[in-house]
Amino acid sequence: MHPILFTIEKFNLLNFTFGPFYIYSYGVMLAVSFICGMLLLIREGKEYGLTVEDTLDLTIYIIIFSIIGSRIMYILLSWGEFSNDPKQMLQIYRGGLSFHGGALGGFIGGLIFCYRRKFSGWAISDAAMPSLALGSAIARWGC
């Protein structure tokens, strides 16, 4: 698979030049994995007392915390790449995410959701594990 699926060339809009923009295969597959995982969690969550609204809120927590966690773990594992120019740590568009950091961040996000909404962390974990497996399998296709 090609790392760049397609490129949006430079264009002008209101006297500002934008681009080029690169659409990466990993980013597309990561988005697809979050969507598929969320749909599976909606189905599985009903057995554990989650409404669709609760599931969507949980998914937002998980997505935000998993992206932050994956970036932090990548930075820690590749510290030499960032030690000379710390501004690069924020340039997530240049790549650099870590699966295990994302899983840990998503888990922390899920725990925060459970604590704030008074849900059982064990029950939510049971409901979410099939989504984690599906999402990680789909995201690997983009690597």
C-alpha cells in the first residue's frame, strides 16, 4: 500500500494559497477503524446498558485520549528525533503515532468516562474489547 493515497494540489481561496495537502493511507484507515469500532460498540454496548448517546460520548473520549496517548508514546520512543527541535512534537500531520500509546490513552479516556458517568469500568471494557480488536485490525491495513 502506498503511504500517500492522493494529493490535493495547491489552490487559492480568498487570496490565500493552500496546499499541497497529502491524504495518508494510515490516517484514512485509522478514521475507518474508529467508525467501525464505534458502530460495533453501539451494538455491543446495548447489552451493558449503554445508550447510543453514551456510546457516542465514550467514543469521543476514546478517540481524543488515544490520539494524544499515541503521539506521546511515539515521542517518548523516538526522543532523539525530537530532542533537537521540540516544535516537531506538535507536528502530528508529519506522522508518528504508536499503537500501544493509543491503546493506553484510549483506556484512560474510557476510565475517565466511566468515572464521570458512574458506569462500571469492567462492563464497559467487556463491551469495548471487540471494537478494539476490529479497529486495530483495520488500522493495520493502513500501515
